[in-house]
Amino acid sequence: MAQRKIHVHHHGPRMPSAHPPLLFLHGGYVDSRCWSAHFLPWFASHGYDCYAPDLPGHGRSEGGEQLDRLGLDDYLAGVAQVIRGLDRQPVVIGHSMGAYLAERAVELSLAEAGVLMSPVPPLGTLESAANLFLSRPQFLTRVQDMTRGVFDPAGLRILRDVYFTPTTQSEVLLRLAQLVQPESTRAICDMAMLGWRWLAAAPRRPMLVVGGELDAVFPPYMVRRVARRWDAELRIVPEAGHAMILDHHWKPCAEHLLDWLQRLEHHPRRMPATRTS
């Protein structure tokens, strides 16, 4: 698979440390700037070397002119390309579609551990999509409008209902709106058809799964399926929605990650199995 120019946001710590690098992978319809608002500077301030690539066809990476031809394997190739350029294997941290790519990176032994935030269920997105379309028939139309830069009041309400929570401030909605871009039709179909993929046995690598109590895209019962597959530690963040990395719940999420990372470094062989908190 041909290499592409991949743009990477980098936030380094003030002083060198022995921590593993952190590689943050964004979800669909956005680019790596979704990590820049909070997670990259916060984890850098705690001594971690933080990287967040734009996936192929997203943000400032190459491939935008042929976006609809790119699938999840193309995105994974971009992730692998970035990992090969690091000094050591990272801990991969993915959100939504990025969580699926983080899983694949761990499966391929490209990462020493993984954090899956609002992850795509093991059998794909068909169930989630059906639930959303039945409860909010205008959802798909509004998403397509937003990828063209149209953000009317009705569209912002659906954005709040699906991706955020009732208490999310309008300025946070507008911040996400500025990040929205078209997503690959092929990648969307790939995620819908994950149920047809042969699920190999999950490698015995430390994993943390984080879900939002009010996530309308991948509710907690779907997130628990991912945690069971990986025998992962599970955290359900109270009152958080799908876009937990951008709204006011970002810090509790980040603190869960930091606690897990610190325990991972001190006791890598004694990480607890699945929790259902």
C-alpha cells in the first residue's frame, strides 16, 4: 500500500521522561484537532510525548481528493506509517472509529497497549445506525449538511442530542462544527460490515475501554461488548456523551486514562480485568 504524507500534531513534554509515547487516533467526520483542545496539552503537561495524526484523507494529510476510495485498511496503513516513525511502540488511544483502528494496531503488535473511547462495537455499526435513524430520521441529512458547512439551529440540536449531552454549551457545539469534514463512504461501509470480519483472539495486551453513560451512538451496553472481548478494564463516565473528548466531561475521561497509564507503568502484569463501573 502506497505511503501518503501524514500530518501529525505533536505536543511534547517539557522534560524528557520514560513514559511511552501516546498516539491519539480521531474518529470519523473530524480530524486530529479534536485532540488538540484538551488531551494533547494536558497529557504533555503530565510528561507524555503526544502525537495525533490526521488519518489519510482527513485534515492536512494526503488523500482528500480520493477520500471515498479510502477504507479502514488505508487508515490503518497511515497509522502504521506514523508508528514506524516513533522511537518506541506507543500506547494507542482511539475515539469511535479511531478506537477500531487502535484495536487493529494492538492486534498487529504495533502498540504496547490501547485505550478505546466510545469504541465501535465488535460487530460494527449497523445496530447503532438503525437505532439512530429510527429515533432521529433527519440525522443522516443533518450530518451531510454539516459536512458542507451548513449549521442551522435544527442541525445543532441534533448534534447536541446525538453526540453531546443536554448540558453541553453552544460554544462547544460550534467548536465541533468547525472540525466536521466529509467521511469516506467506503470507510462508513467498512464499519457497518465489521460483523463479516473474522475476529481473531484478542492479544493479551493491557486495554482500557471508556464509554459515556449518555452516549447515543454507542451506548454502554455496546461498549461493554468491546471490554469483554479484550478482557479490558471498563470505565463508564457519568453523564458523558459520545463526544466526551470535547465537552466538559473531557477531564474526568482524561483522569481515568492517566490513572490507568500510571498503574500500567508501575504494575504492567497486574492490571485488573474488566470492571463494569
